[in-house]
Amino acid sequence: MDEDAKKINHKERQCLELLVAHLDSDAPCIYMFAIADETGLTVKEVRRALRSLKKKGLTTLEQTYGDEGVSGSGYCATRVGRDFFGQAPPKE
């Protein structure tokens, strides 16, 4: 992991913790608006945090699928993002 990826701010941490916590769920990718709802951040703050995390290789933007095929796109933690904390992030 490069040095830039090791430095994340509080908002990026909130988003990444949420994404890592959802990795083992049936829906590991989450819409930006859902991340905003769950973290209490604004959509603008989430968008900036996710872009930064994506540039650092900690998240990825994936297509999501529903019963009728592709239903949109959502963010997922990458393997590097999952391993960023050394283990699963602490539950609150």
C-alpha cells in the first residue's frame, strides 16, 4: 500500500468502515445516497470521500444487479480497503 492510501480523513474513514462492514452481506456494494444516510454525511461529502478512496485504491465503483438485471451502481471496499484496518473495523 502506498503512503497516500495510508492517510485518510475522518469522512473517508466513516465511508470505508461502512463499506467494509457490508462486504459479507448480500449487497456488498452500496449506493452513495445510502452511505450518506447511514453515516450522517451529506451526499457532497460522501461523493468527495469516495472519489478520494477510489483514487487510493481502497474502494471501487461496481454495477449493482437486481431481479431485472443491472439496477445502478454502488461503491464497494476493495481487498486493500478491507485490509486497511488490519481487521474488520470496530462496531459502534
